[in-house]
Amino acid sequence: MLAAAARRYPYILLQIVLFTYVLCGLGYIVKKHYRGHRLPWQETPSPPEMEVEMITSTDYTFGAHPRNYTTGPRYNPHQMTVQLPEAGNHSPRVKAGFIVLVRNSELFGMLQSMRDLENHFNKKFTYPWIFLNNEPFTEEFKVLTTQATSGKTYYGYVDESMWSYPSWINETFAAERREEMAGVPYGTSESYRHMCRFQSGFFYRHPLVQELGWEYYWRVEPDVRYYCELDYDPFLYMKENKKQYGFTISFKEHAGTIGTLWHTVREFVKQTRLSGKDYFNNLADESLYRFITDEKGDRYNQCHFWTNFEIARLDLWQSEPYSMFFEFLDRSGGFFYERWGDAPVHSIFASLFLRKDEVHYFHDIGYKHSIYQHCPESENLSQRCYCDPAKTLDYTDPMSCLNEYMDAQNAPAPVGKTIGEIFV
């Protein structure tokens, strides 16, 4: 029996070797075929671009938190040095958080934006989120967005008082004007106009926003990427440095959307001054008015801060000057008869109303919306991000207004005159 077993042993060993060889070969084929993909029995893969960026952001080793950075467009003599606070989880928190206008259908784009902000910033600071919608949120939306954040979540409904045609708008004429504007971005969209009007004049008045009583907000939208590690609290930075408005991207508005906006703004300044209300009484050379217009204020150059990212004081919009400003614009019908965006409306008011030192350029926050992105070019900041500085629109797109912003910091203005005096 032992002799028979000894004779069979080499054959058994050979079978084991052959089985192992075949198994390894199959593994190689499967690995080669599905390289970069999940296997069929695993969960459905993410879109290729999203998966690549997820892996990149997770695996990237970020450099040390810088204490300062210098920024400005290439070849522009006006450079700006910004001092940053030390990295740290400061406490107590500023009364602040994220505000989002979003549809149920944009849930997964919203989760994308939240994931970036939570990973790079909010997991350290746990600020809350407010979600607003002109239809009731689904339970799925509430559950998944709550799971996606380290902070509290709040959900608000936008009713017809904030999302409808006001009584003075001729809806037939508005529909005709939309058809005439088919050649401009969102020119035929009715919902886009309601959104721009809401973001211009109502989000800060929403009952939920008022109930929470925040000082600052960070506006977030779905399908946005945030590329840079943020180890300090931008809300605290804004408060401690007495900043009222912060942006990352400045861009030119399509001229076809705002045909009468500048004329209406000038009329507001003139009429309120005649009534004894001088809302724009900052000295011209201390303001950013040259960011949006020429020395005499004759024309709008279409520059604006891109409001799909903004960090600002809520009481900037809740103030009497802005309330009166928005009311005047709203009564003119431009949100519906043309296609005035909240970006030029916010930017024009901030540039005329605030001092230069009350506006902050968040060069260190890498950001992408649609096909446009801002990526910090400064060496000590690029080590904190996983985007490509060569693709930043600040230096590659002729529609960028970063040069105008930097020039406005030093642009000539009538000495001793206020904005109101220039416009009258």
C-alpha cells in the first residue's frame, strides 16, 4: 500500500502545480481586463472622471500650511500678499455655515460637492448646512446629505412668495423676451430667472436662515469641486479681519443678459441721493468701483465675482442699502425681461458699497464650476492642492477679471469724491 501511495505522489503533486498555474493565469486575465474598473459583482462604478479625481485627492500628500502667500496675474505689477492665520481647530465657532439652493434631482452632484468640502475643510470644523428647495426635499435627499457631513443639516422650503412672478411683471411680455434671448446663456430659461432673483433678493430672508441667525455663510452648489486642503477657518478669518465679502473667481458677464442693468443702477444712485439717502458714501479711491466701471462710472465693464462661490456676511444683504437697491432693480423688471444674474447684482453693490479692505480674494481655495476652475499658482499653495495651476482660468481665459480686480486696488479715482457724487 505504501509503495502504491509513493507511486501516486508525483502525479498528485503535478496536478496541484497545474491547477495553481491555471488559477494564476485566470487571475492575470481578469486583472488585465478589469484594470481601473470594479469587477462585475461589485458596486456600479463612478463616472471615469470622478473616480480618477477621487483617487487623486485621497492619495495626494499635501504640503505644510503656509503662513502667507503672494498672488496676482502674471506680468501684472500689482501683486497682493495675504497673511494667513495659524492652522488650527479654533473654538468657539463663528455663527456661520453653508447655504445651498438645490433640487432633489441634483442629489449626487450635491454629495460630490459636500465630499470635497468635508474632506478638505469641514471634518475639522463641523459647520452646519442649510439646504433650500422650491419643492419638498425627498427623504433620500435628507438621509444621504445628513450622512455626508460632520455638521448639522437643515432643510427649508422656498414658497411662492420667494419663487414666483411679482404682480408688476407682464408674464406674456416676459415669455416673448425669453424667446428673443435664445442666443445667450440660459436666455430661454424661466426657472433660471427665478433662481437668479431668489439668490439676489431672497435667500438671506428665508425664514430658516433668519431663525438660525448666522453672521456669515458659504454658498455651495452641486457638481462643484474643491481641490485644496484648508487648515484654518475662513469664517473666523473674515470676522477677525473685518471682511464682508469673499470670492475666488472674477469673470465677465455676457453682455446680452444685462442690457439695462447699469443704467438702472445709476438711476438708483441718483434717485436715492435726491431723496436724501446717500447709500454709497464711501470715498471713491477707497472703494472697488474701478473693478466694475471706468473713472467716471459711465459704463459697466461686465466684471463680477462668480457667486456660485462666495463667503459673505448675511447682514450685508439684510441691510437697508441693499434692500432698497434690490427692490429698485426688481421693480424695473430686469430679472425677467432681460436675464440679470445674481453675480453682477451682488458684485456691483459690493464694489460700490464696500471699502477695498472689506473684500477678500480667496486665492488659496481651489475651485471648479462647470468647465472653469481656479487653481492657486503660488508655489506654497500649489503644494496644498491637487489641481493643475496651468489650467486656472485666471491666467488663460480672456473673460477673467482678475487683472481688473488687482488694478482696482491701485486705480486712479477722483480724490475727495464719494461714489454717489461721481454717479450723479
